[in-house]
Amino acid sequence: MKRLAGKTALVTGSSRGIGRATALRLAREGATVAVHYADNADAAKATLAAIEEEGGRAFLVRAELGVPGDVDTLFQGLTAGLREATGKEELNILVNNAGVMGGVKPEDLTPEIFDRLIAVNAKAPLFLTQRVLSIMPDGGRIINIGTGLLRYANPDEVAYSMSKGALDQISLHFARLLGPRNITVNTVSPGITNNGSPIFDVPEAREFMANMNAFKRIAEPEDVGDVVAFLASDDARWITGTFVDASGGTLLGG
Ligand code: NAP
């Protein structure tokens, strides 16, 4: 019996990277997965095709986050897709994964850059979480994708990390709110993870990045997606409101 048979999941930003690996893993466990994306329809279709090739079930939802009406658009696409795929509007697992990076020196930060990071990485997940609670049965799962930068300093990512810090607060406070419904809410925090960006093809950069974690290899998206799948399963029912370090020990230092 697959661990997530009969369940439904929304993975925001699952056209690529960690989101794609998570969507694939949840589908492999039996969940019907809403593959969400913003612009990259080809990549989203590739995720969908990969799931279907393995015999899994999924559908696409397009919605740009961080713009007015974002959560409305996503929710409408989600509920329409759920109805078509399963005959009902019920979501068991929400993975708030879609995010934008900063990479801006502290002296170059602007209020506009800050507002965008907050809008995509914190505000959209908060109101999406609020919205999907109306269709989430007891025993649901909410998993927020944070970052090791919540515990590891990088001045060029101060605004990004602030936005992820705000996201992490959703886990703490909603975990308490939703405990009586047996819904768990947690933050999974990756370290540097190969998302197909060109930097991962540069040998010197690869060596540097690999040396940041305890295992001395580049993290692949599946390393994080598998942790998310565990938290989504019944085996993780007693874990809530917590920060799960999925950085391969980057935070250990050395
Ligand atoms: P990625 O490969 O850059 O992909 C980003 C995904 O999010 C894509 O599916 C993209 O959709 C979607 N997305 C981006 N901006 C969006 C917006 N405004 N509205 C809707 N969707 C949007 O991502 P990743 O590197 O795997 O990272 C996934 C998550 O992990 C992010 O929250 C990131 O902050 C976090 N994280 C990543 C790393 C890392 O090293 N990779 C480390 C720590 C934390 P399109 O394809 O349509 O653009």
C-alpha cells in the first residue's frame, strides 16, 4: 500500500527544482498532485509527464504569486483541478515551496526588492494556507520550505532570509492553531541544493558548495523532496511546529 494513496497535494513551484522532486515523490507515494508554476509551462508539463510516466496522477495549476489576486487565481485553479481529478474539492497536503532568492548586497537593497521577496515568499504562502484550510480535512499536512539561512549568516541574503523567517512563523503559530485537527505544520530548510542553475555546472563552484555540508557532495532536489514526503506521511504525525534542517549538516559548520 502506498503511503499517500487517496491523498491530494499541492506543491507550489513544482515545475522545477525542489518542488518538482517533491511532486514526483508525493505522486510516487500515491498522492494526486497539483503541479503549480508561474511562467515556465514547458517545465511544468515536464513534471506532469514525469509523474504520469511513473503511473502517478497530477494536474497543472498556473498562478503567479506576489501579485494582486494571486491566491484567488491559484485557489480557483486548484479546486477546478481537484474536482476534475478526484470528483471533490479536498486538499490533504500543502507544500509552500515556490520562492524567489535575493542575492542583493545589503547596501543595494531597495524597498521594492524587499516587498517582492515578502510578497512571494511570505505573504502568498500565508494567505494560501488560510484559504486551503477550508478544504483541508483533519489529519492534513502543511510544509513550508525555508532555508538554512534562517540559522547561517549571508549578508547578501538578509532580505530573503527575513522573508523566510516570516514563512517559518507560519509553522510555529499555525501548528498550535491546527493541532486539534491533527494537521501538522512544519518548516523544511534546505541548504544549497542543485536546482539546475548554471552555477551547478562550474567545477570550482561545485567543489565549494559540496564542501559546505557534512557529506561533502552537492545536494540534489530529491534529498529535500524525500524529507518533505516523510513529513507528509502518517509516520510524521507527532512532529509539528518545528524547523527541520534538510541542509545535509551545513549548519554544523566546519
Ligand atoms: P527553482 O528551481 O528556482 O524553482 C522555483 C519554482 O518556484 C518554480 O517552479 C517557479 O515557477 C516557482 N516560482 C518562482 N517565483 C514564483 C512566483 N512569483 N509565483 C509563482 N511561482 C513562482 O527553486 P528551488 O531552488 O528548487 O527552490 C525551491 C524552494 O526552496 C524556494 O522556496 C527556495 O527559496 C528554497 N531553497 C532553495 C535552495 C537551493 O539551493 N535551491 C536553498 C534553500 C532554500 P516557474 O518555473 O514557472 O518560474
